[in-house]
Amino acid sequence: MKGCRQNRELSWLQFNDRVLQQAKDSYVPFAERMTFMSIYQTNLDEFFRVRIGSLYDQMLFYPSMRENKTDMTSEQQIRACFSKIKTLNRKKDRYYAKIMAELEQYGVKIIKCADVKDKETKKALSRYFKDVILPLISPQIITKRMPFPFLNNGELYIAAQLETKKGKRRLGIVSCAVSGDERLISVPGRPGEFVLSEEMIQYYLPSIYKHQTVINSSIIRITRSADIDEDDYQLQDEPDYRKMMENLIKQRRKLAPLRLEILGDLDEIEIEMIRKLLDLEKNQIFRSESPLDFSFFGDIRDYLKRDHSELFYAPLVPRNSDSVENRVPMARQIARKDIFLAYPYESMSPFLRLLDEASTDPSVASIKMTLYRVAKNSRVVRALINAADNGKEVVVLVELRARFDEANNISWSKELEASGCHVIYGLDGYKVHSKLCLITYKDSGKINYVTQIGTGNYNEKTATLYTDMCLMTGDDEIGEEASRVFNSLCLGEKVTETKELLVAPNCMMSKLFEHIDEQIKLAQEGKPAYVGFKCNSVTSRSMISKLIEASQAGVKIDMIVRGICCIVPGVEGFTDNINVISIVGRYLEHSRIYIFGAENPVVYISSADLMTRNLERRVEVAAPIKDENIKKRILGMFNTMLNDNVKASRLHADGRYKRVKNRHDLLNSQEYFFKKKA
């Protein structure tokens, strides 16, 4: 079955390729293509920091270890990834050049200082450099007395080849961080023309190194590993868990370099010197023909918005859910019937309203919630603090290990704790990734629950950018199980038994397998059998093996997988009955749906992808959809996405993705859901 599986890292790079394709998609408005260029770059940065960093650690400590999909060693994976990345970056450079050429049609141009011929303009640029940038620069020359400086992750630097009056070669380093937010500098007297700050610093190097001759120079940028966790041996002596995580963030800034990016004409002698000083191999050097940081695209978009709204996506405002009454308390509505929200097509407001009402409701005894990623100015957290201020018992599990959101979560945990909330940090060795909220009401001695289960974070900002689902239910059985989940978390224990909810790590994988086995049995009896999954990634070898078994038995399997997919469909005799598509569009596909059965199917929404880490090493929750109208709606959305022929790509048996093309009317599922009620 080797041909039925593909490598996780290479599959992720295929996903980032699909993101990059949006930068040249004529269906995408011009200004939005720049956004996708930026997303491609930031995605790749994180890939190096997390995945490549992990592979290098494996190669160092476990060189013979092989991954369980394609039997590749860490070194083989790194080589294959680097080869693919260099191919993708060449494509990125071409797309950038095309965008820059098209940008000139709208009166915007990024120029180089060397191209400015007008004397007055040259004087103005020179004056700007001398007055604004030069006073902040701290240039360095690398000698025995002045060692090579520490280069910050993701920061731009100028590396210059210098020559002394005595003919000796020297390496100069200048940080470009001094320009701060002024990355895009307007050219005086020439509206719409700009210079990048790093290019300006590079051009005026002779005025920085007055006593040396600048032979040539390059803009450089390094990417450092972020592969560090709380199990690191240097952190074990810290008794305060939150303090330990603060120390972890500080340590991560100093981890080993993984990539050196170069833009410019620096001689090989200087490049080799930098490489050795950073302790990098030659294959870790990546040359570029486009800027090493696309964050300036945001400023260009802001400039274009003044006069060219047609270059952007038309504004789409989340609608108010028809299932929610404005003047009736949310808890009373949920007691009558389950309420379902689909973001970003519907507003998150009803859930926020539920929290706000609960924070002041005299009948509310407690609010318990898991927080993984929240907004910078979180209304969710404010509601919890308000509830604590009003004497409610508030229990909040704040996951401090949410990668790259640790600092934000640490800050909120302190504020929650100071307000009187009971803050806990999850289980040893298991991240809590579930999206679970339980509100307990006590009225006339009777206990009632409102349980909210979601597929995405409690983040008002991402609820307008990610596709996610939210279920609010007054079901007693679900509420009681959610209560047991929180009690287990408070005791530092894992849930070992459930009936309604699927709860990883102990009560999800086995129950998913039970549902799939039921479909296998139906197929073997010659009856219709079906499994449907929508998720972000599929990497679990155990799950892949079970899906192959189901396919071989004749179960029809549809999978909507945005990112990594390590199962290859359409392989004769193994995955013939599996269909995989990926949707990459305006909004980040983030919802997770599990469907079992061709007739009267069982449907769940979940926080868990089909990854080993989610199913076996995290606390995740999936909730059954009992309301028939909500179930019908989710199934309708799933089928609509399967028929997307604008933003969908299909994975073929050769391991390649191809855009879905057919003679049907064009269907962009995300736009469809905004325009029509799914």
C-alpha cells in the first residue's frame, strides 16, 4: 500500500503551492493576489521554523528514523523539501514580477534609488536617508575584535563586501529594522512611486561606510527554528508553569538558523563566510529575485483602496442567523431548540450574546471554557471576567502551548486570574485543542446546561476570516458529558468513557473506527455505505489504513481536505472509492465535519483533524448533530463544497492536485454560502 500514502511535508508544500496559485488566478481581484503572495511567504516561514526545525532535530538525534508514510529519513525529507521549495520560489519570483508590472497600470511603482535621475528628487531621498534613517543605524564590520552579530529571526539585514584602503576585504552588516514601520517610503514629488527602506539603506551604504569602499552587497534574512517545547531540559527546574512558558518564548528567539535568504550580488566569498558563521549547509541558502519580506503589500493595498475599490473583494458582511430571535434570551431559545452558526457567513454575535447574558444572569452558577487562540481585544475574555466580577464560578482552561500565541495567552491568563477566574493550563503532555463552553444554570433547584461546541477558536477576528461551525445545545446528555470533560481537565485526567461526545485522546479514534466499521459491514452486505470527512489535514497512519480498508470493502468516501493529505485516492485496488478535494479561496477553510452513512447519516462537527497529534496527543471534542434541520443544512453545505468548480482542486492517483474543471455552472462554494442560506 506504499503508493497509497504520501509524505506529510511534501503534501504541505503542495498546499502552499495552491495558495501561491491564487496570486495569479484571474478569478481573484488584483489587490487580493498580493495578499496570497504574503500568505505564501508567511506560511513558508512557519514551515521552516516548525517542520524543518523538527526534521533537523530528528536528523541530529535519530538519523536512522523513518517517517511512517513513505519510509523517508529526516535527511531525505529535508532534501526533497528544499528541492520543492526552490522550485516554488522561482514561481513566486515570476508571479511577483507580473504583479509589479500590472501594478504600474494603477499608478503605483516601486523603484530603486539608483533609477532616480532627477536631481531634486535624488536630493530629497538623500535628505530623508540622512535625517530619518542614518541616525538610527549601527553598522558593523566583522573583524577579530568585532564578532559576527546575532541576527534576529525574520529581520532584514544588508551584508556588504567592503575593501579597506590597504586592499583588505571586510564583511559589513547593517540591520534594516531601524526603519521601523516605514518600510514603503514615498518618493518626494512623484505620487504613487515608492522605495523599499532596505533598498534605500543598501543604496546609501557608501555614506555609512565612509572609510571603506563598498564593492557589492545583498539583502539577507535568516529563519530560525521554533521547535522547542515545555519538555526541553533547560526548563524543567522552573516550578511555575506560566513562568516556564515565558522563558520558553525567550529561548525560542535564539534557536539555530535553518535558512539564509539572499537578494543581491554579494560575492561567493562573503556568502560562504556568512554561511559558516551561521553554521549552515550550502543547501540551506535560498536566493531570491523578489523582496524577502512581502509585508509592504499591506501598505500598497491601503494606497490602492483610495481610488480602486474594484481591485478588492466586494465587502461581504456576516448575516444575522434566522434561527436567532433578537429579543429573547439566548438560553431560553437554546432550551427550545439547538442553534447552529456557520462562520463567516453568519455572525458570531449570538454566541457572544449568550456569554454576555450568562455573565449577568442570576440563575447562572458557572461558566467553563477552553481557550486556545483568542483575539487581542477579546470580547469572549471580557465576558468571562465580567461573569467572575458578578460572582459566577468561572473555570478557564488557557492553553499556553498554542504555538506563536503563547505570549497573548499568557497575558490573558494573568488578567483572568486577577479577576477571580479559576485558570488551569491543561494536561501534561497533551495540548487542549477542543472548543468547548459549558454554562450551568440552577433554577428552583434544577440544573440545566447550555453547551457550545465549535470547530474553531473563540476569536472574533478569525470568525470573519475562517469557515467554522458552532453548535449551541441544551441537550442534557451532552451537557453532562461536557461537565465530565471539564471535571477531568480540572483533575489533570483524561476522559476515559463517553456516550454522546467523541473526546480525544481516549474516546475519539476508537469511536470513529466503530462508525467506519459499520459502513464496511454495510458495504460487504451489498448495501449503500458512505463516509465523509471535512478537515484541514489527514496524516494519521491508523486512520489512513482504516480508510483504505473501507475503500477496498466498497465504502464510498468523500474527503474535503484543505491542507496536508497523506492518503492518495484513486489507486487501483486500494483507494478506488476515495475522492479528495481541497478548497483554497477567499476564506480559510477550517471547519471539521464527520459523516457516516448513506441513508440517515450520523453527523458530527469537531475541533479535530485526522492527524496523529489531534487523535492521540490532544484533548479534542466532536459533537453529534441531533437536530434534523441542522443535520440537513450541514450535509447540504458538504455537498455544495464537493461540487465547487472554481476554488477546488482534486487530488489524483499520481499524487498531484489539479483544479476542478467541468461543464457545470461555475460554483464558488464560499460565495454561494454568503449569497444563499445553505
